[in-house]
Amino acid sequence: MSRRDEVLTAAMELLDDVGLDALTTRRLAERLGVQPGALYRHFASKRELLDAMVERVVAQAPPPDVRGDWSDKVLAIAVASRDGMLTYRDGARLLA
């Protein structure tokens, strides 16, 4: 696992622990035992970190069962997306 992945994993764990409102780069740095500026070697900004977190949530969503007509497919994709967002505390807010 790369250091960037370690930072991202720690950010996801922190999201589960404290929620989106309390997720700060300072708190993340404390969790990792580094200075806050060290995070910017891996993510240029907090926005970039949040975008990577969104990508992680989306990537971990279960693949939808897309059989049937278009309405069945839309429903399957929506349910899979919801399940992915519910994997993490404030996952839906993060994606929004």
C-alpha cells in the first residue's frame, strides 16, 4: 500500500469516527503522527482529499445487478449507490 493510500484509508477511518463536519486535515495529521503540511505531499488540498474519498466510496459500492428493463437497471444502480454511501458515516453528505 502506498503512503497516499495509507493517508486515504486513515481519512476514511476518521470520517467514520468523527463525521464529515469534524474531519480536518489537522486531525488527520494527528492521527497519522505527522505535521499537517506533510499531507500536502499526497493531496494538494483538502478538496483533493475529499474527492479521493468520494472515489473510494464509489469504488467500494457493490456492483449493481443490471438485468431487466431500464427501470430495473436504474433501481439496481440507485440501490448499489445507496449501499456504497451507507458504508461510511456521512457517506451521502460526502458524495453530495
